[in-house]
Amino acid sequence: MRWRGRRQSSNIDDRRGGRVVRRAGGGSILFVLIAIGASLLFGIDPRQVLGILEGGQTVSQQRQTAPAGGRNDEGRAFVSVVLADTEDVWNRVFAANDLKYEEPTLVLFSGRARSACGFASAASGPFYCPGDRQVYIDLAFYEELRRRFKAPGDFAQAYVIAHEVGHHVQNLTGVLPEFNRRRQTLSEREANQLSVRVELQADCYAGVWAHFTQQKGLLEAGDIEEALNAAHQIGDDAIQKRTQGYVVPDAFNHGTSEQRARWFRRGLSSGKVSDCDTFSGRRV
């Protein structure tokens, strides 16, 4: 991906290398689980890694030190360029529909961070928090993406960010609030099935972003294959086979490898948000 020397987003909150003290009011733990669970890209249960669950109110920052320097400076530049690209795309899409796109903030953290959805750790993977409308990522995760998930490449990394921004689009358009409301009345199996549709739509939105990025001539040979490989490697079936040796379809909450790659490719092919309706029809 040709990203060097291009516009970087100003919507970056770099919390690496310093302690950030934040506080939040009480709220629904169920909302927190939904917010994190709906946006976890890599099938890791956040309840295993969140030390404190706090939801409901946007947190206020008390102190923040200067960002860390060193080898992650290039990582910051990269995610800033990718975020800027998503801003360009979604501002354009929303404006075409006479709507205003509210740009999210991307939070860089190291090890652990507090969000409006509770504590986040590197083990939870990148996620989107509807409570504060921010995307969270520990850049060390990209090494995990390469090593554990066998998904190397800068465009695989860009796909991760575009997917989480896709959840932000869903939050703005009411999909995530509706998911939160409906899931409270569903069985676990039914909630998982609905979660799959939410995640696959975010994959399709990532494909829409990739469509316009490709149109601008910013992709290099092998980039699309990197993203499709990442989508395949993080399918529920692939993760379950890798971690436990067998597959439990009723436990899927993100979609199979085939589904994730297919919906990303669908958004990529057309660049149309209308082609990302994962909620119509009995099957996805």
C-alpha cells in the first residue's frame, strides 16, 4: 500500500508511553459486553481480559503524558494515513446521502487503556467503543496478526482499522444501538447469529473503503490478497480449529472465513453501501 508521504489524520489520541488516569460513571455491564463483543475482530472473549467493566458515560481524561517515541513512530504514521483515508471515503459517502459524517478518534495505547466501554488490553485486540466513539489499538497487535494469525502485510493491517471504522459507521447509522436493544431479548444462539451479521457488514464496509483506495491508485500488487487472507484467517471456524481443534457453529459470532472474505470482496467490488445489507435474507 502506498501510504508514505500522504495526509495523516489529526484524530489520533496517542497514549503510549505514559499513564492516563480516567474515570467513568456506572452503567450497564450488558452494554459493555455488547459494545466490546460486537467490535472484537479476532474472536477473543473480552471478559477474559477486561479488569474493570464500566459503561454508560463517556469518560473524562485527567492526565496524559507525551507519546512514546521509537520504533512505533512509523506505526503511528501508518495508522494515521489509513484513518485519514477512511475519513475521505466516509465523508464522501455520507455527503452523497445529505448526511454529515462524524469522524472517530483512533486511540493508540500500549498494554492497557481505559475506554468508555471499560479497560482494554493488547490481548483483546483492536476494538471500537460506541460509548466514546473511538477505535482502540495497541500497535503490538500487528505482530500478533502476522505471527499468530498468519496475516502479514500493511494492507492486512489497514483492513483491521477499516473494519473497526465500519463499526463506527454502524453506530452512526443506528445499527449498533439496535443490536444492543435486540440482543437483550434473544437467546445466546440467536444473539450470536445477529452478531455475525453485524460483523460481516463491517467487513463489507471495509471493502467499500478498499474500493475507493484502489480507485485512487494507492494499492500495490498483493494488497487485496493480504486483506482477503486476513479476513480468512480470522473467521470463527479458522480460529476455533486453531485454538481448540474443532468447530462449534452455534458459537460463531463474527462469521466463517468464507463469509468474511466474501463480504469484504463484495464491498470492494462495488463500493456501494447498499450492497452491504447483511440483515436481509435468511442466510449471509
